Amino acid sequence: MSLTISIDAMGGDFGTSVTLPASLACLSANPDLSLIMVGDQVILNELLAQALVDFQDRLVIQHASERVEMDDSPTKALKNKKDSSMRVAINLVRDGRADACVSAGNTGALMATARFVLKMIPGVDRPAIISTLPSIYGHTHVLDLGANVDCTAEHLFQFAIMGSELVKAVEGLENPTVGLLNIGEEDVKGNEQVKAAAQLLKESNLNYIGYVEGNSLNAGHIKVDLIVADGFVGNVALKSIEGAAKMFSSALKEAFGKNSLTKLIALLAYPVLKSFKQRLDPRLYNGASFLGLRGLVIKSHGGADALAFETAIHLAEVEVRKDVIRKISEKIETTLAKREQP
Amino acid sequence: MSLTISIDAMGGDFGTSVTLPASLACLSANPDLSLIMVGDQVILNELLAQALVDFQDRLVIQHASERVEMDDSPTKALKNKKDSSMRVAINLVRDGRADACVSAGNTGALMATARFVLKMIPGVDRPAIISTLPSIYGHTHVLDLGANVDCTAEHLFQFAIMGSELVKAVEGLENPTVGLLNIGEEDVKGNEQVKAAAQLLKESNLNYIGYVEGNSLNAGHIKVDLIVADGFVGNVALKSIEGAAKMFSSALKEAFGKNSLTKLIALLAYPVLKSFKQRLDPRLYNGASFLGLRGLVIKSHGGADALAFETAIHLAEVEVRKDVIRKISEKIETTLAKREQP
């Protein structure tokens, strides 16, 4: 199945130095893939001169005269940068010229622009950000990771429906398990929104398994396919895990770098430490999807390197192939229809 | 300075098999310390027969006929177990017979009982749970870790005042830095409560440094002495870090346990891995303080082993010596007086 993805070539902390090599690697890996590189055409034409020959009509440049900076406010990006590489890349999805868009640009601006350009799926109140985290069972999908600071029970319920549909499609799971992030597993625990969301989930036909705690993101006592949280809690949890990872690798480095003997041991242990590092390499988990929109937008980490950005493009490929947006839209529609029945 | 601590000897997942050896180790380490062991006197008299001789009047048994189970609700503990080891240990603090109490019993029951028996410091609306987490800078104090699922800006502000006073006393810091946990560092980020709390903190004389993100708990770009969050967010962050730690050590074990060669390397690397493990040993961070009460209660992790429970008793010793409760009470009083001025 051939597919086309638009790339915000100028986005992220490192712009073209990351987006171009990652894009070319994806083109080499997948002969069915076409890419539209969006950005300054003078720069892109020069940097991609050889690639344009190599990949022929699978690689196209689309000019955009502006760039959304990492600290631009959503409003500024939306109102004053209508010809940004980010905006134009999203426009291509709206216009049906691309099946998905990938950007490492700033989250707020990307979400606001995507929402404005692509519009919401009818029936969905709020968009949400979903991504995967490594876990002792493989990995776990988590949403919302920061799009919504305040969520009602209904919002959380809609996140669960959308997330479950994505996990179903992407993982090929019949009936993914859904957990609600809380501060305890007992029914009495949590705030009002979470308790009310639990009630909605219990009454739904989702495979709801109950409350899960923060440790379930990486290492709970059972495998959970999807964990639902409001964007404030989800974002803090995600970043807490990032901080913990950094502290662990720093302490490991410190222990092995203490003196010449420990350094020698590190040399001997190198292959083991490398395989450990690879298992949890955050670059292999890069890429978050915006759910609730009528088009597919994948957000890469702003500081992603080429390998990480490649992962985000691969994620877009998978979600296009699995027709995630259509499946979510249909699921939302049938869920709503069912609720409207007497 | 001599001091007395009451120990809920029957509390926690492992009861006396953990609380007794930890208590005896503390008595050996500190000749100024006296302990009142609270629990079934028949059991305690038998298990402590030799210790009662060794430590003479520094070790006393106080009978309590009941035990709060780990899954007892706060209401059940409070209403139906008035002679529990937990309740009696807290009563000793109220009656001035102990300077602090340490329990590994269930958090909800312990908080409800402590609040009921000891009462709140006048002016404090809600109690909070504070503990320390390891960080690349040493460690960070964090509250609230789960006492309050919903917090107003005023609650968060009071947590900051109490926490700052504790950090000042315990760490000997003149003016500890205070960060507010949020999903970004920019002013526009966050929910209404956090934004309003930021305003209160800016206007206060606390050393408020602004918003911090989840990664700051373990490895932010600057050192933060105290991080303030509502109990839902703080609890999820804490447990997310616990899960990440578990995943990391499990992946490390897996990498070193793969085959006989990697196992040999593990043997060679043993001292390095051990020093790494010790640096982040969660048992050395065990013990959370309940702030806002008119007496000192330290909560140990329910699953604590003897070393971890010892850490919790040491924490109680430090906070008694540093007169934390009195300092917090005075600070709250002067802050309130200042606010009431025209």
C-alpha cells in the first residue's frame, strides 16, 4: 500500500539536520513511502539535490516561507505564521495530498494548528496526545500526555474510546485492556472526575480493568495495554519517568567511571550495558499521536535525533496503514449513536 | 538530647519481623533514644525478652489489643479499632509520652487516625505527606504525596510554607528553593489552581523559583530543594518513578543474566553494580512525614524491610531534634498574622 507523509522539515530543535537524514532513511527502508518535505525551498533543494534524483517522484519539496520557533505561543503560530512549515505540512493532510504529517515543532503550536486546520471528529470534545512507554511487559500506551490540563469524566471516557481503538488497530489486539490512572486501586480512591470516569468505563463495552497506579506505566503487577489520565497528570508522570531514567543512567555512568579499575570493568561490560541501553532507548519510543482530529498528526520530541525522528515517521506509516483515524471516527460515531438510543 | 519514639510494632506488611530488628538497631546506634513498642504485649514480651534486659528503661512495651490491617478503611480503623497498635502509638504522642510515632501501617488509616487524635495546627486547612526522592543533586523533598486528591491554590501555598520550614530545619538550609510542579515552565502553563498558587508564592517571602516539570523530581536542569504538588499528581509522580526504577533494575538484571558470559561479566562488575544500587537504594529514602498536625507522625512504606524501617525511625529522630513541628506551627502563625494585617 503506497502512502504519502508530509514532513515539517524545519521543525524541532535541530531542523533539517535531523529531519532530512531521518526522512531519507525511511524512504530507503520503505519503497511504498512517499514524502513531501515542507520548508524553505532554497535550503531544501540544495540539501536534497542528490536525494531528489535518487528517490525520483517519491520525494517532493513543498515551499513554506516561515518557521514556528520552539518558544512561539500557539496563538502566534496560528495567527502570524500562516506560511510556516508546520502549518503547510498540516494543510497537505487536510487537502488529501498527504495521509499524515510528522513534526518535531513545539507541542502547543502544533496542537493548536492541527486542531484549527483539520478540525475535530464530530462528537469528540477534546483532542488528546497518546504515546507509548517501555514497560517490563513490552510497552504501554498512555494518554493524555498534556493536551488538557483539566478533564471531566466524559473527556477521560472519550480518551479511553479513542485510545482503545488506536491500540486495537496498531497492536492487532482484539480487546485491549484499559486502566484509569489513580492514586490507589480501591474504589474509594481518587478525585470526583476519576470516580465518575470509572463509572462510565464500567458501563461501556471497553475492556476496562479498573484503577492502576503510577508504577503501572512501566512495571505494574499486570500488563495494561492502555492507561488513561488527564493531561496534567499524564504529562507529569511521563516527565517524572524521563527524569528517573536520566538519574539512573547518570548513576550507572558514575559508578562505572569512578576509577581506572571500574573503567576497565565498564569496558568488559560494554556489550551488556549496550544491550541494556538499547532495550530502553527512548529514541525507539519517540512519536506521539494527536487523537480526536480528522487527520493524522504525529508529534516528535523537539530534541529528537535522526534515529528518534525516524521512529516518529515509522509510527505515522503504521497508523496510516492501520487506518487509525477512520476507525476512531467510526467508533466515536457508533458509541454516540448507541448512547442516544432511549 | 534524649528523645522517645513510639513504634507501631504490629503495622506494615511484615509486622514485628521488620519493626523489632529495626528498632533494636536504632537503640544500639543512638544511646539517647528511647522506644515505646506498641502491640500485643504477650507477643512483644516474648520476642523482646533479651532486648528488655539489654536496653533497660530505654525500651518499653505498651499493650494494644488490635491491629489495623493493610486494607482496613480509614473509617473502620478509626471507629472500630480504638485499641489498635497504630492508634495507641499516636495517643502516646498526643499525651506527651512520645516525641514522635513511626508506623508502616496503611496510609489512609494512619492519616485519619493521626488527624483525629493529634488535631491540625490552627490555620492549616489540610495535612500533607512529604518525603524525599533521590536526585542527581542529592535529593529533593516533595509534597503532597497523596493525602489530598483535590487542592486549591491556598492548600498548595500552605504546603509550600510547611514544606519549606521542614527543609530549612532538617537540611540546615537558610532559604530552600521551592518549585511548583507543572506541565511546563512558562507562565501560561498549567491549570487554574497551579497558576493561582504561583501568584501566592511569588508574593510570599519563600524562595520560590517558579514552575518545574516532572523530570525535576530526579534530574532537573537546576537543583530544587522542595517541590510542591497536589496529592493526586504527587502520588502518581512518586509511583511512576518507583515503576521506572523497577523497570530499569529488571532490564539491567536481564542484560547481565542473559547467558554464561554475561553472568561472568556481572560477577566482575559486582562491586560497581553494588555501589550503583546503593546510591539509589529506595530503602535509604523510606519515611514520609505528615505535615499540618500538632504532633509528629512518620509513615514507613508498608513493604519496608528492617533497613528501610530503620531509615524511617532515623527520620523521626532528626525531625524531633530539629523541632520541626514547633517551627512549622510558629511559621504558620506568623504567616497568618502577617496576612491579617491591613
